[in-house]
Amino acid sequence: MVSVWEGGLSSFRSGERMAELETLVVLPDARDAGVGSRLFDEVVAELGRLHVDDILVSSVAGNEGAWRFYERRGFKPFVDQLYARRTDALPPQTKEEA
């Protein structure tokens, strides 16, 4: 899954178009056979045809294999994000607040 958008990010210098590789999944039985590398190479080639020079990659925290995969291809850590469901992030309401 890849998203492409116009205008880049306002907080740093980027090209006119950016992409985020959100998901690249290889079945466990097909791993370590070059399938992920071939898929990734095709994604990068297609983004080149679309004149996208800046690519972000998302990976779940703790997925060291994915991090190593992308770092071998020149990606560097950029932004750390935290996640919470709204209901988990907010303290429970008291009866007076409800």
C-alpha cells in the first residue's frame, strides 16, 4: 500500500510529490527469497515514473527486520510516532464531568 500526495511536507524541504510506503508484506513461507526486495524495487521504480523523489516508510515499532530491510536501502530514522486509542489516552470521566 503506497500513498502519494502533492506538495511535500511543510516542516522540511522536499520535492513536489511525496509518497509513503505504508504496507509491504511477504508471506512467512516466501521470506528470505528476495520477494520483498523485488516488490520494493518495483514500488521505487513506479514512484520514479511518477516523479516522486521523497519516500517515507511506516513500520510497526519493534519490527527490527523491517527496519534493517529499509536501512539497507538507504532509509534513515526520521519521525517517531506514538499511538493510543482516544479512549485509552484520556483519563476516565468522573460522574461530575459526565
